Amino acid sequence: MKFTSTRRNIALNSAETIVQGISSEGGLLVPDSFPAIDSAEIAAYSEKSYQEIANAIFSRYLSDCFSQEDIGNIVSTAYGSQFDAKEIAPVVNIGGYHVLELWHGPTSAFKDMALQALPTLLTKAASKIGETREILVLVATSGDTGKAALEGFADIPKTKIGVYYPRDGVSKVQKLQMTTQEGKNVFVMGVNGNFDDAQTGVKRIFSDAGLREKLGGSVRLSSANSINFGRLLPQVAYYFYAYSRMARSGAVEVGDKLNFCVPTGNFGNILAGYYAKRMGLPINRLICASNRNNILTDFFTTGVYDANREFHTTASPSMDILISSNLERMLFEACGRDVHEVQKCMEALKGHNRYEVGEAMKKGLSELYSAGWCSEPETRATIAETFKERGYLLDPHTAVAVKVYGDYRRDSGDATPTVVVSTASPFKFAEDVLGAVAPEKAGLSGFEAVDALCETTGQRAPARIASLRDKKETHTESCEVKDMQRALVAWLNT
């Protein structure tokens, strides 16, 4: 397996790809082919554990540099006792569709599925290429990636972890998870802007040759955002796992097709589903669910990606994104891996915040994806209705997907069995979930809302969330977007 860039033809091995994170010209790194997994192996997954399936998927992309022992160690470290569910990612039938619960890890969000693997994967990759410098991992987060990266990298030898988050664009629990993080190698900074501002600032740091030269003697930059293939690969595994559990339960026969409805902002989560499909997983439709920031819905409908629009702060902040970085990887596949076509789109996005794809690409994408979006009132109504009618509590992101899936099924008549990919524990967004299921208690905040949600629903908050009430905030600073690099350098020099 070799890896190339979406913007120029190169050839990197898997270890170089993971350590580098992003190509030097700004392109994203992608595998040069998709390894095939046949139906017999997919059938065998029904009897395998999450760890065994992840091992099989990882091996398809990493075996050029990593031994089976290496991969086994990465998987066993990533998916162990830090998860509060024996199944790691339970698939729950709630009537009419199934929910893939990806939030049983240490930060109660789906990002744990990748970011529990990435630290070991990254440090092992660095040793494979003879990298002796300390690795500085930089992250822009819309809420969940930041804490998951901090949790994964805190006090990992020979690494530093820096996280930027939109100061007023995450939930109170999300913010507390980051600002109370412990670790000697940890940097957390609020940004006076939205996620796109933070993400743009991090990309600017990566592309600053002067900074790279200044840090070159002692530190190497890498990324824990889903622009790093080492983040994307672990996500592919849970699509195969979900299918295996649907087959085991009899919801589908092996070979039957499934739909996946995925709430997404940066497009990494749903792109992993596309990668699984290319590898042979029987996927019918990938349904892209957006919140009020519905730029992806408009793109799949019109073929025009236009970020010249109002940015909305919503109850589903991990989707409050207007620049969906991983869509570049999908464009690369949709245009037949034409790097010049991708360059043209990315230059138009950089210069005008807008690009348009041709009819052939639009048609190809429409054969893979359906898309829809959900308003804030609809999100609240979906949370309330699902709890009242099915006894199942949704976080706002998953509620967006449930609403979009309902619209899709009604409008298309497609009765293919469907899995909704669930983002986070509802207790990470206690204020909004409480306001939906118990409007008379709306207005409670922080741990008053967490406690009231427990009392109202009879459900317990995850222990890691409950423990935050006694933790001290130690990372309370914020900066302007233009000062992100300066703040980072000041921290490195302390």
C-alpha cells in the first residue's frame, strides 16, 4: 500500500503518511487503492469481536510498515477497559432503524473510536521512519475531537498536544472536558471565532514554512484531525462492525445492503463509510445529515459548494462547520483522481469560498449519497418524540440524523435496513436535551441540567462526565485567530 495526495502525485508509505498528517502542498493523503474484502470474510466477521475486526481492517492499510504484532498492540491498547460497553460500539434496535452507539469511550463521543488508536499508531509510525524529534500534534475542534485527542495524547512520551476550540461554540460539558484536562504536554486555547476560523488557523500553522523551520530542530508537526489518515482508518472499522452485528442479529443476511445515515460536518465520519463501501461492504446509500449549517445538503443537491453564507451556532456544535475538509478526499475519487481538478476546486474555495463541480461528478456523487438537513426546532422535537415513543434518548447530533433519515425514507420509499451513526452521549448536551424532553426545566445549565436530565429520564450520566463537577479548570485562556501561532510558540517556549 502506498499513499498519494489529492493535489499532486506522490508515493508515501503508511508510516510516513500518518506522521506527516497532511501533504506539504496542502493536499490530503489517500491510499492509492482500496483493498478488497470478500463476502466470505464479511460473513466471518459476525463471529468476531470489535478488536478482531479492527485488526483486520488496519492490517489492509498498514502491513507495509507495521507487523501483525504492532497492529495487535495498537488495537488492544485502543479498545479495552476504557470503554464502558463490552461490545465497544453497540448496535441498538429502537424500532424501524438501528443506532450504532459510538460514544462509550472515555470522552463519551464517537471521536474516541479513532483517537484511542491514534497516539500509539502515531508514535509507532514515528519510530518506523526513524523520527527522533518530539511530535507536536495540533487539533482544531468543533467540540469532541479536542477532548478525545487530549485524552489520547496526554503524557504520551515524545509528544505534545495542542488544541484550539471556538470559545463560545461548544457545549458547557465539552468545554469543561477540555479546560480541566491534566497532562504536562497539554496546550488548550479558546479561539474568538467559530470552528472554521480555528481550523483555518491550524492549517495556516501547518503551511508556515518559517515556523516549521523554527521548530525543525526539536519538534515535528502532525495532526489529530480527520485530515490525518490515521484518524480516518479506525473509523472505517466500525462500519464493518455494524454490518457484522446487523447480520448476527438477523436484521440482514450477509450480502444484503444497508443504508447508513451519518450526522457530519467535516465529512470524515461519512467518508469512512464510503471507504468501507469501496472495500466491499454492501452499502446501498450513505445519507448525509446536516444541521442548520446545511452547506453539504446544498452541495449534494446542486453541485455547488458555497461557504458565502451565514454561520449558525446550534445545539449540535460538532456539525457547525462551513469548510468540510474531508470532502476534498471525496472530490478526488469523484473526479477520477484528477489532481488538477481538485486543485482547481480548492483554489476556488480559497479565493472565493465557492466552487462548482461538473455534471458528471454531480451525477456520480448522487448515486452514492443522499442528503438532508434539520432545523433547531426539528432537532428538539425529534429528541422529545424519540424519547416519548421509543424510550431512547438522543443527543442533538444523532437527532439530526434521525430526522433526516425519516425524511429520506418518506420521500424515497427506500425500505433498506438502516443504521443511524450516533455521535455522542446525550449528557454531553444536557441543557438542550433536557429542554427537549422536559421543556418546563429549560434554562437549567451545567450540572444542574445533568442532574435534572438523570432525574427526568431515569438514566445515569457517564462516569467521566459526572466527575467533571469536581475538577478545576486550568486552561482558561483565549486568543484572536491572528494570534493562534503566537500563543502556541509562547507555550512551546515556556
